[in-house]
Amino acid sequence: MRHRRLPRGINAFAFGSVVLLLFLVPVARIPGPELPGLTTAFGTLLFVTDLAIAYLLLSRFHVTHGPGDLVLSGAYSFSALMSMVLLLSFPDALSRAPVLATSPQSAAWFFHLWVAGFASLVLAAVIVAIRWGDRPVPARFRGGAGVAVIAGAALMAVAVTCVVLLSPTRLPALVDGPRWTTLNYVLVGASMSVVVLSIALIHLRLSSRDEFFAWLASALSIFLAANVLSAWSGGRYTLGWTTGRLYWAISFVVLFIFFLREIASHQRALAEARDQLEAKVAERTAELQLLMNELNHRVKNTLATVQAIAARTLRDAGVGSAVRDALESRLLALSTAHNTLSAEGWDGADMGQIIRQAVSPHASPDRFSLSGPAISLAAKPALAIAMGMHELATNAVKYGAWSNQTGRVAIEWSADPLAPTRFSLTWRERGGPEVAAPSGRGFGSRLIERNLAGDVDGSATIAFGDEGVVCTIVGSVGSPPPTKPARR
């Protein structure tokens, strides 16, 4: 993890807290007000904060895979469990009589073993982080790491509880009435020496490469000063004892500030990455649109060139005007459909628009009707429908409904209710001259019944009824166009 300097606020807060607690040493032994609910609030707050920090450390471990984070998560899990043991054994914490049947010395022993165990696990986490450095925990062990840490912390807490409960009369006294015994001070000194060693190792080996351990050193400094002040106070409900417990809780809250800053930092990084990605996508989209426009322009020029070359070649070869006009009209129909798709960025085209553009040049609007829902066609079926409608319209002008003054054409289409990507299209002529099935299939019929049917992944049939030509096309709208990103 890249190291960042600690915010001035947390440095000032940690330093100021230690100095303030040291200034309280002269008045630490002054009796203060007895606050019966203080132990309950203190234990409950530590349980919640320690458990939350243990979870956050496990979450951090799943990102960094650092063994130090894993051991440190066990330290805070153990502290959370022991805070509950203390509440169950301390007089007036949860009830007037302790829930755990203990001797008067048991609560004091629970407290000291809690502090000693937490301090030892923190030191172990620091040593592991220094020893293994950036080497991650092997992947095969990561899955059960969280369960193993919680189980280990629980077993350690149960073992401490059993030792204290099973030997109440053999444990040396830690409390003499309202005052601490000499052994009490020795145990506090031993535990705090471990904390001092952890802080020193962090500053010497870890704080320069991992910001989290720098924050941990600040939290442990407040924790150290709080416990020294509480021990120096000499008894319960003195100013030092009460203030020490308050600052002990604050020392754990310091790590919450770190994780909140990390979450906020990650959110900002995600927002910046999203904005950069959106800007890059917009830039690439603009480039692709420019390339698409250039390609469309070149294709249109190519079609115009092909049309001119074909017309000149056929004219020089002496081919009749009917053939030349048919070829030019087909190229024009293809060009018109191409223009429609180009205007839509080749994402697709509306079926009604494609059909109207194909038949409008051949008949006035009162000679045909269009009826159907809005259906978006992909590029391939759209071009096929355009060419098919052009062939049917050309045939209607020459031989069908549009070859006289009364004929009309009804063009209807619908979507399949059971398969929305499928459609049915019918071209129906009425009022034209009598028609009869031709003896052979011309180019237009073959284009519709073979090429068009294949392009729409369906079928196309042409029937010559008493009232005129009826063409039925059943097919698919093609692959849906890709979803465009929403404009912001």
C-alpha cells in the first residue's frame, strides 16, 4: 500500500491526548463521582467498536492478503469477546450480582488478561507484518482465514475464562478494597511494555510503508496513556480511572476514522475512474462516429460511381433503356436504404420508414397504405426488405395494381406476440388488371424468394391471386442494436 502522510488532525489529536492524560497524573487519584453505568457503557462500546474493527480488518485482508492484517483482526476479535466476559463478571455491570459466579478478584484478573492478550496479539501482528512484509498469504489458505481467526480468538477467550473461573482461590489478589495491589501495577507495566514495543516497531519498520500501521500507532499511544493513567489512579471512580476508560474507547474510534477515510478515498477514486472512463468512451464514440461518417460518405460515392459506370457500360454495349433503367432503379433503392441506415448510425431502421422510402418513388400516397407497429430492423434485414419492396413496386407499376388508374396496394406488418423478434409482412394488390402466374421466375421473384428470405432468416412467398399479387414475408428483425450509453 502506498504510504500517505497522516493528517495533521490525527497527529495533533494523538499527541494532544497523550499530553493531556499526562497532565492529569497529579490529579488522577482524586475521587470522582461514582457512575454505576460507566462500566456497562464502556464494555458495550468496546464490544461494538472492536467487533467492527475486526470485520474491517478482515475486509482489508481480503484486499491486501497481508498476514499482519489477519493476526490483528484476531487481536480485536479477542478484545471484543473479553469485553463481554468483563461485563458478565463485573459487579453492577449487567446486574447487581455478576452473571458469572466469581470471586472478588476474578473481574480484575479478567481485565488484566484481556489487556495482556490484546497487547500480545497486537505485537504478534506487528512482528508478522515486519517479518513477512508484502508477501501475501497463500491463496489456498485465504478462504477459511476469517473463520480461523474468529475461532482462534474465541478459543483464547474461553481458555482465559476457564482458567480464572476454575482457580478463584489460587489467584493472587489484584484489588485490596478500593485500591490496587502491587501485582496489579506489575501486570499493567508488563502489558504496557508490550504496547510500547509495538509502537516502537511500527514507527521503525512499518509506518513509512503502510498508512494503516501509522494510524494504529496513534491509537495505541492513546491506549497506552489511558491505561497508565487508569493504573496510576489507584482505584475505581477516581478521575484518572474514569478518564482512562473514556480515552481507551477513543483510542479504538481512531481506527474508525482511518477506515472512513479509506472508504471515502475509494469512493472518490471510483468516481474519478468513472468520469475518466465516460470521457474516454465519449472520445472513442466521437472518433468512431467520425470514421462511420467517412465510411458512409465513401460508400455513397462508390454506389454513385458504380451506377455511372454501369449506365455508361450498358449504353456503350447497346443494351436497351429498360435494362438500364431497371439497374439504375435497383442501385438507387439500395442507396436510399443505405442513407437511412447511415442516418441511424447503422443501429437499425424502422420498418415503416424503409417500406415508405422504397415504394414512394413508384406511386402517389393515395395508391398505397401502410399499416403496422413500430418495428426496428437490423441493417441486414432492413436492406433486404428495401430491395424486396422495390422489386414488388416495380412489378406493380409494370404489370400490377399501379399499371392502371384504380389499383391500390395494402402493405401490412405485425410482430409475433409469442416471439417479439419475429415479424410478418404482407404485400397485397387490389384493383389492378387480372394477373396470371408467369411461366418462369424473373430476377425480382428470385431475389425475394431466395435472397430476401435468407437475409431475414425466414421465408418469402409470392402468390398470383384473382385480385393481384400477394407477397408474404416472415422473418426476424435481426440482432438487436447495442445499447447506447445514456447521455449525461
